[in-house]
Amino acid sequence: MTSKPDDLPSDLASALATLQAEREARLQAEAVAASARAELSDNEALIAHLELRIEKLKRELYGQALRAHGTAARTVGVGARRTRHHGERG
């Protein structure tokens, strides 16, 4: 809250009251800014936590799919070998 030189009070009591009001306004603005910074920090921490959770769930989901795909591929490979072995014997 900036005052123009023409708007400044001429007596000491009024000047002191104006300074106190501006100080209170500044302190209030600083408190609001500090609260906003704290909320931002909380939100950033939540985002980081959720990103880690998403990555964990992706690993669980795609890890299972990859293991299932790998198991199926190994089973097909084993089946093919068995067929060849049976064909050679037969």
C-alpha cells in the first residue's frame, strides 16, 4: 500500500497510524504468500508421490503382462521342441 507524498498525513499520530496499517497489510500479505508456498510444497509432494505410485502400478501391470508373455513364449518353445522330438522318434 504505497502512499503518494500528497496523501501522507501531516501530524505524527496520523502518520504512525498509517505506518501501522501498512505494516499490518504487509504482514497479512506475507502470511498469505507463506501459506501459498506451503500449499504449493504440499501439492508438489503429492504429485511426486502419485507419480511414483503410477510407475509402481505400471511395473505391476506391465510386469505381469511381460511375465505372462514370456511364459507363453517359453511354453510355445517347449511345445515346439517336444513336437520335434516326437517327430524324430516316430
